Amino acid sequence: MELTRRDAVTALTAAGITTTAGCAGLTGETGSDAEPMEVLVSLADVLYPSDIEPTPEFIETFMYGRITDEESYREELTAGIETLNQLAADEQGGAFHTLSADQRRSVIENTDLRTGPSEPDGSDVARVNYYLLDELLFAFYSSPTGGELIGNTNPRGFPGGFGYSPSLEQ
Amino acid sequence: MTTNQSATADRTPVDSPDVCVVGAGPAGALLSHSLANRGHDVVILEAGPRFDKESRVDRMKRQIHPDRGVDEIWDMGGERDEYTNSSERPMPLNKRRVKGVGGTSLHWASVVPRFRERDFEMQNRHGVGKDWPISYADLQPYYAEAEQEIGVAGPDEAPHQPPREQGYPMDPLPTSYADKLFTKAADALGYDVQPMPMAINTGAYDRDECQGYGTCEHVCPSGGKYSADIHVEKAEAEGAKVLTEVPVQRFEHGPDGEEITAAVYATPDGETRRQEADVFVAAAGAYETPRLLLLSASDQYPNGLANSSGTVGKYVMDHGGALVIGFLPDQETHSAEYGPVISSGIQQFYDDDEDPIGGINMMLLNQAESPLAQMAMESNALGDDLLAELKRQYGGTIGASTSAEMLPREDNTITLDESKTDNHGNPVLDIDITPGQYVRDASAKAADVTTELVEEMGGRIAFEQGSHTPNADYIEPEQYGYHPMGGTRMGEDPSESVVDPTLKTHDLDNLYISGGGVFVTGGAANPTLTIMALSLKAADHIHEELQS
Ligand SMILES: Cc1cc2nc3c(=O)[nH]c(=O)nc-3n(C[C@H](O)[C@H](O)[C@H](O)COP(=O)(O)OP(=O)(O)OC[C@H]3O[C@@H](n4cnc5c(N)ncnc54)[C@H](O)[C@@H]3O)c2cc1C
């Protein structure tokens, strides 16, 4: 399943949230010659279920549409990608987005990514957890697409309207 | 992160206003608007900032993030918000109150039942507590006005409600899936499930309608949930002036000790300013208002202002809780899909003839488990493994939360802790509150009823607070501090109370108190609609006084 902007845009616009915020940061170059979006997609690819193909559109809409302070987020993003690439280089000898899915997974599994603390003002890795991994997980599992996989099309954190109430199962 | 527009805000005192209101929560906001709307010059002094609306999505994400505390959502904590808890139980005040334009209503759940007739006369009816100097009938028109002002969706016809003079401004919220499960079980057991009055816009009001974020408590990004910043802005549109990040340090009185002359406030750049006015209203919430009066001690009033009765900071109350969460194996409960956290309740044990006497207000939850995204972040798994884990963990939960009546007791107190100071060098408040048997019995009854309902649904209890049965490992101590009341109670007798029935202090001719602090008993209904009704009533008295 390819993720699109579609499920996101309507609801976010309805909620009065600017969906373009932060997009400017995505064209900047990083140390590894990849655009930040490529790195995010390669990260989302191992975080999200294998049936899901994360697209830049989805990530852009769901993640950046929800970032209220673009400037500081861009800084965290750039710094986070640097940390991620450092870990990837140490573990697997290459920039994160250039690695295979298995290699990317093992970078996460062999470091404090995911298992370590996730803090907005913590260590480099704690900030990657907070600003990159957790943002991507929030984006997916508070979207109808992520929610649907466990049977909830309006998960908490998503403005999918109110009052959904199917009939009682007998 | 930039979260407010305070850097450039003007903080000079307003030139001779009619009314100076301290605190921009529901109590201060409705009163200020009511007075500004009638042409009075009002200035509001608020300790916290004016939060950017745009920041609400980010705050909502903090709420969902597993490693961020509730106190972080609205930037609470630090030296500014220091306090001491001398109670035996945790009282995490900075996870409860919010400081800023809108006050604690920024993170309330917006459940707005009225108090019952009995709540005003518990001594007369049941020989407990103390009767209010006003009755339900006195407050009834103000309840109606408050409901119209904030926009309440509620049932016009429902059992176990106090008398109504007119319908609610909006139809009740739709029945949720959880409501249906509860209703079916309640029908079998002979209990009544009924819609809960909620201050959530379903479309009729001129703010965004509910968008179903499902995070009402503690952040509503859409603004469909009422919060008091709405009436602060309305008051401003009528000419009121709001100064933010100006914590009032103390009130000053004139040489004869009969009138307040100024509210002395601090500004972020370290200055101290004086706001004069004809009338002053302390609406700083039930935690901070007693402290402010105690901090205003003078040679003439060494025990604090408005405290000739010695009751400032006494008879402090809260509600008992009884959060019970059940798990229904192999059943879908559609947790959180519905949006608003609560839409129905069980009210029949509020005012029945059976023991326990203490009022019981049961709120049925539309989401009894952590948000999906929170579970995802909390896990260490990746990809398909993560999804499999979430499928195993998520869903099948059902629950109810209760507020239960606590009696006023002289020894439940807010005092000053002279050994600890805030960022301005003022002694912090010290709360010392112990729930008695009365409230624990009411909580336990609610926990039992919820348990019965969950078992009727075919479920088992996963988590329980407030029960009397202390031997199961899922039983947790109750959570406290959500509904502070008392501490500056109302009464006719100046030797036993702080304010009179108009909310004016007995001791000072131009000082009013608005908020849960004036409650004589605590009822079981969530307190804020009553706080609002009392504020609108006080505004009428102040208006009359300013006219004459
Ligand atoms: C999580 C949670 C959920 C809740 N849900 C509900 C609910 O569903 N229904 C309900 O009825 N109630 C609910 N409540 C309670 C409700 O929030 C309070 O009853 C209500 O906000 C009280 O209004 P207030 O204006 O008296 O005080 P507050 O809302 O606390 O406002 C007081 C204001 O005064 C300011 N202030 C304090 N000291 C000073 C000073 N020295 N100088 C200047 N300003 C000062 C504060 O910064 C604050 O903005 C809930 C509370 C919590 C914590």
C-alpha cells in the first residue's frame, strides 16, 4: 500500500492547520548528500509495516503539517540525520539511507535508537529518537492509514471528526 | 519553542479601571466578560502566558508522547510553580492546574453537570457538611446563563438531573459505542445510562466544532471544547485589558483596612507594579487564592486578608476518584474512534436514599487505554513486529471514571510553607488533605458498580482505583487534585466564612472571590459549571454596586 497525502490533507485543513509548514527544510542538502526526505523515507520504511510504502508526500503532510515551530525542527532534523549517519557508518559502513532494509534495521537494533531514551533535550541519540523516530511513528499511528491496521480509522491525535459509533455487535 | 506572544506585551497598569480581576481561568473570564459587556472597565492580571493557538497541535503531541509528563503539556513546573504537599497521598498540582489565559480549562475534560439541589443543603438533609447560604434555585438562572455562554451539549429530558428551566443549547453528543455497551449491561442490571452534559461545540457555536482528536483532556487543538480563553477574548472585544505573565504578589489595603487599594504584580523583566481599581476579584483558582490572601498579610491583618474568621485555607475539598478499566476479551470496543473522551454517565447514585450518602458522579469513558501512537512509541519493536505487538495490545478496553463527594473538614488545609519560596521569593502553598471514610465509601461504591458492569459485559477488571479491597495487584491508589474546592468558603456568618453570598469578602468592602474556593460543600458534579454560575452571579452584584 502506498501512502498518499489524501487521508491527511482533508482533515488537517479542516482543523485549520497549515500543511505546508516545514517543507522548505526538505530541500536542503545534508552531509551525506541525501535530501532529508530521503533519509526520513528510509527510516520510515523500517519503522512502518512492510506492506506500507512510505512516500515523501505522506511524511511531508503528516509530519510537517504538525510541526508548529519549523525553524527549530529543521535544526533538529539536520542534526538528527547527522547522528543517524554517524551510527550507520559505525555499524554498517555507510550513510543510513544508502543501506539495505536489513542493515538499517540492524543499525537501530544495535544502538540506543528505539530502546534508549527519547528526549527533546537529551543526548544526540535521544533527540533522534524524539524528533525523527517518534515523529514518524506518531505520524503513522495517529493517521487513519496506521489506525486502520488495528481497526481504528480515527485514532487519537487524528482529527477525523466526532461521533463515530457503529451498531453493537451481537 | 515559541509558545506565546508575551515578549512584546504591554504590562503597564491600566488607568483607574472599575474592576481588577486576578486570574484568567473560567471564574475570572466569565465574570470579566459579563462586566465588560455592561460597559465596565476591566483589567485582568494573569500569572501565566497567552498560549498560541497554533501550539496546541504540538502540545497534543506532548500529551501522546510516552515520555513527556502531563505538567509539560502546558509548560507547568519549575520555580514559578513550586509547592509543598504535606498530604499522605501524592498531589501532583502541576499536573492539574494550568497557568495562562484560559487557566485550567485549557486541559479540562469539559464535563459540565450542574450541582444537585441536595448539594446546597447536605446538613439539613443528611446531617453532614454545612448548608450553603444560597440554594439551587438561587443559582438556577445563572446555570442556564453559563450553559448558554459556553455552549453545552446535553439532554433536556433525562433522569437523575436537577430541575431545568429550558433545554440545553445543543442536543446531547451522539451515543458512542462504549455508551452502547454500558447501556446494554446497565439495562440488565437496572442502572440508567444517560447523556453527560459536555461543553463541546457540535456546530451551533461560533467556534470550530469538535474534530475528534480524542485528546480533550488535556488539549483540544480544534478549539471545539470550550476553554475560558474564549471569554477572555470576548471580554477584550468589549474593552477589557489583559496583562499576562504578571503574577500578583499581594493585595494592599488602605489605612482604615476596609478597602483594597492595589494588586501588586511582578513583570517578567523584574519590575513590581501596582494596579489600582474600584473593585478587586481574586479568581486565581482554589489553590492559589488562599495563598494570595495569606501572602497579603499586613500589620492590621497579620493572619492574612479576609481572614478574620481564621478559615482562609481551611475546609479544602477535592473529589474522590474511582477509575476502573476493564478488558473485554475478543470484543471490539472501538476505543477512541468516537472523539470526545466522555459522552455519557451514570447519575442515579448521586442522590439516592441508599448508603453511601456521598454523591457519586460516574463518567463513562470512550477511550480507556493509551493512544495507539503512544503505544507505538513506547515499544521497541520495528515494522511488522511492531504492528503485531500493537494488534495484540490495542483494543478491547472499557472504563469509567468517577468523581465522588468529599466532606469539608477544617483540618484539610492550604497554608504557607515559609521554608520554601517561588521565583519571586514568596512562600509557596502547602496542601494537606486527607480523604475521609465518607468519600472513600462513595468511591468504592462507584468502583463496585463499574466492576459489575464490566463483568456483565463479559469482561474482567484490568485496573482499579478507589476500591476498598486492597489485596489485588491491579488496585491503585486514587488520583487526587483535579477538582480543588473550599478554602475561602461562603457563608452568612463572618466568624465562620470568608465571603458572603454575593462572594464579597466579609472583611473588605471591595474584594470579591470567585472560584471553587467559595464552595461550602463539594457535591459530586464536576465543579466548573457551578464556578461559572457563581461568577456570573457575583458579576451581577458587582455591576449593581458599581451602578450605585
Ligand atoms: C485534568 C483536569 C480535568 C478537569 N476536567 C474538568 C471537567 O471535565 N469538568 C469540570 O467541571 N472541571 C474539570 N476540571 C476542573 C477545572 O479545570 C477547574 O474547576 C477550573 O479550571 C477552575 O477555574 P478557576 O478559574 O477557578 O481556576 P483556574 O482555571 O485554575 O484558573 C486560575 C488562573 O489564575 C491564575 N493565577 C493564579 N495565581 C495567580 C496570581 N497570583 N496572579 C495572577 N494570576 C494568577 C492562574 O495562572 C490561572 O490561569 C478539571 C481539572 C483538571 C486538572
